[in-house]
Amino acid sequence: YGAYPETCSAIFTDFQTTQIFAARIPKPSVLNFLMTLFFLKRFNTVEVTAGTFKVDEKTARKWVWKYIRAIQALKAEKVRAYCT
């Protein structure tokens, strides 16, 4: 899915514990999270993603973009610039 399991686990936990309102997902779904990572890694259409995960296209679109916005909101808290 494009990230180490430890990274995925940390992001999934952050959805529940962060103080950033836009990144908070009280009861995140593992399926929706993996579907989002798949969508971001493969850059497929929502139709392909929905077919892969056997969900309705409307459902896939709703959850993928909700999780993408939550991941994006975590950027300020999690992404660090390293200078060498």
C-alpha cells in the first residue's frame, strides 16, 4: 500500500487521538483506510478502487476522500523537514 506497516499503524492511531479536528475520525475503518492507501498508491479511478474492494462507487468516493482529507490535515503535525 505504499507505506511501512508501522507508518500505517501510526496514521490509523492518529485518526483517533489527534487534537486536529479535521484529521479526527472517531471510529476509523481498516477497510476504508486500506482502500484510501490503495487509491493513493495506484492512482486508479474510484471505479477501479471500488471494484477491487467490492464496494459501491459512491461509497468508495465518500470514504476515500474523507480519509485523504484527514491524512492531509495530519501533515502539519507529522511531516518534518530534515536538513543535512
